[in-house]
Amino acid sequence: MILNKEKIDDYLNNGVTILRNVITEEWLKKIEIGIEKNFKNPSIYKCVYEKTNNKELFYDDYCNWNRIFEYKDFFFNSGISKIVAQLMKSKKVNIFHEHVLIKESGSIKKTPWHQDQSYYCVDGADNCSLWIPLDYISKSNCPEFIIKSHKWKDKFLPTKFYGKDYELKDKEFIKIPDIENNKQDYQIISWDVAPGDAIAFNFATVHGAPGNSGKTRRRAFSARFTGDDATFAVRRGEISPPFPEVKLKHGDKMDCDTFPVILI
């Protein structure tokens, strides 16, 4: 798919944009098979944030693309790298990781407002997350994004999804403002989304998500990428995902087995 200039500018200027009908039904089915495999045999990173009567309502897992064929196939063979390269205006695209988040119908727990890049071992502005829904999701149940927040100078201390801040060890981080109770002060956007759509956003874009008041589950496959200016960041505090196998030094290019180049 060739993106028009308006869509690319929207992404670069606002830090978030909606892409309609960019994932084919064939690839959605493959991702769905991968998700089923994933949660039948989750990794050590699976977390459950909400459950009722032993039923898991809000849970996630990540960093499984190298062991789940359907995820790996999507990254390397779907052509998705060409879409994110256009959004980032980047010649090179590396896989960063994938993250699958599921909120079952009736989940009331909100995903707290946060900025992904503070969790990550990545510096630089050339990056992209694609939030790919596997279900129809109404605007009222869709993640919300603060327009142009990727250009804010502040970097925010990561927050665990069960509500506790990380320990402050990196002095450039500050506590995130109380956005939830002051939404009128921010330019917030969300959409009705359908399978085949993808929300593209910068790692630094501040976002959160409501619970799931809909009648169907809310499954999302987040595919995350880095581009030309991305470098490895060594942080004093906890990072998520942790990537214990990566031996890069601070300031190194992201290129390694964990973060392979898929377009150059």
C-alpha cells in the first residue's frame, strides 16, 4: 500500500493516525491463529491485570514473534514494513517486538495513561507502533491518544498497568499528569475501528484505554518497529520488555538478532 502525503504528515505531526483496511483478511486470520497458540502456551511475560471468579478479563503477553510462526510470518512477509517505513520516512525498518493485549467483555479496568518510549530501551524519534484490532471496537472502547504529545519535552515515568509507578531511577523522567481527570485540557482522539484497520502511533505519544463495555472481546496485536535514527538505550531503571539477551551498548544501532532489520 502506498500511503498518501496527508496520512504520512498526519502521523508525523500528530503522533498518531488511523489506517483503514491495511491488513488483509488472510493476515488477520494468521494473526488470530497465532494469538490462540500464544495464550495456550504463554511466555514468562504473560500478565493478568483483572479477573473475576477466576476468569481472566484483561491480560497480555509479548516478545513471542520468534517462536510463533504466524507472528514471524506477518512481520517478514505481509509487507507491513513498507507501510511503517513510509510513516516514519525511514529507509530502514527493524522489528522491535509484538505485544498482544486482550480485554474480555465486561472488563472495567482502564489502561493507565502512559508513554511507551519511557518503558523501552530505545532512543530516537523514528519508530512506530501499529495497534491492530482483531474485533470490531467502538470509539467508546477504543484506546485514546493525545494529539502532538510525542513532541512534548517531558518524558514520563512508566506506570505499571495495575496502577503503581516504576521506581524513579532515570532522572529525566517525571510523573505523568492526571490526564484522566482533566481530559478537557488535552486534545484527545479515538475512533471506531474494525478488523483490517490499524492505529499507528509514535512510541512517545501519550495514550490510555478504557475498559471493555462492549459485548465482544477486544483483542489487539501491536506490532512495533524502529527506524533510521533509533539507538539502543541503557536505562538505570526497569525496562519493559526486559530483553535480557541483548548485549548492545548505549547509543548502538538497534541491529541485532533480537531486533532484526526487515527492510533496508
